[in-house]
Amino acid sequence: MTISEIIKTAEEKVNNVVNGSASQYFKFEHPETEETWTIRVSNHNANPNRCDDNTLSFVVFVPESESEESYSAMTINKKKFKSIPNQFFLNENGEFEENFMDMEECIEYSIF
């Protein structure tokens, strides 16, 4: 995938979540380093046990999903969910409110 395809796909996944879809994921190979990356878009914070250094997580604030998520694994400490690296928060319109102007700037800064 080219960087423009990665950005476009990420934006599509954000729009899906804004419109009520469940968590969205896609993987791609970095065009220069050939490392595999995962982009995750969801309406809740990422489980740190399911992320690695090559994961970007975008959490979209969706008002009707503010309630606590239930997880079956009792060993997960939810306080760690906000402290994972490469996790970014978007408003209910799928826009950044701080750190970055748009998805392109975030992805270029984080991956390239």
C-alpha cells in the first residue's frame, strides 16, 4: 500500500466507527522498511495485550458507547488501556482535537 492508500483506508475505518460499526482493523507492509503495521479504529481504548510497537490505535468518542466495556480476561488492568503507545483520540466526528491536524499528519509522524 502507498501512504495515500493507508491514509484513505484509515479514514474509511474511522467513518465506519463514527457510523456505528464495531472495531475496525487493517494491516499493511511499510513501503520502505517492509515491517508489518496494524491500524485499529474503535469506540473504546485498546487492550494492551493485543497491541505491539507497530500498532496505531484510534479511539473515536461515540457518545452512546461511553459505558465501560466488559472483558472476560480478569487479568487485564483497564488503567493501562490509556497508557499504551501510539493510541490517539478522535472526537465524535472522527477529527483530532489535539496533537495532529488530520490523519495524514498523524500517520506520517507515527510511521514514516
